[in-house]
Amino acid sequence: MANLDKATEEEILAIVEKYQKENTKLLNYLITDDEITFFSPLANGNAITAEDLQKVADILDGSFEGMEIVNQEYRFKFKMGI
């Protein structure tokens, strides 16, 4: 199973943590080939804005592919270039 490097994880977490409940600060994701999916429970708070999704895509040197709600969680998909 592949993981992002710690510096990249910290950059992305700095963007998405404001959408999570206080003291949660989790970054859950799954990497498959050139796609990465981030998972965020609906109970955590708000959906991430388009502007912040673009910031995450820029960090990944990729593009935002879409968002869906499955099993009480948001799933944000990105194509990665890194």
C-alpha cells in the first residue's frame, strides 16, 4: 500500500483540517495507481470548498476528479501527477 510522504500529508492536512471537528485532524486516504481518494466522515463537519480542493490538487500536481457521499462519508477523488 502506497502512502504520501509526511511533508505532503502535512500540507494537505493544513488545508482540510478546518473542515473537521475540533481535535480530529485526520487524513484518511487510499492510493490506487494514479488516483487518490480522501475520506472524511459526514459527522466531521462541512464539505470542502472548490477553492481548497484545487489547492489539494495543486499539491498533488494533479486534478480534482469528483466528490461523492458513500456510507456516511465524503469521498474526494484526485488524479495525481506526483
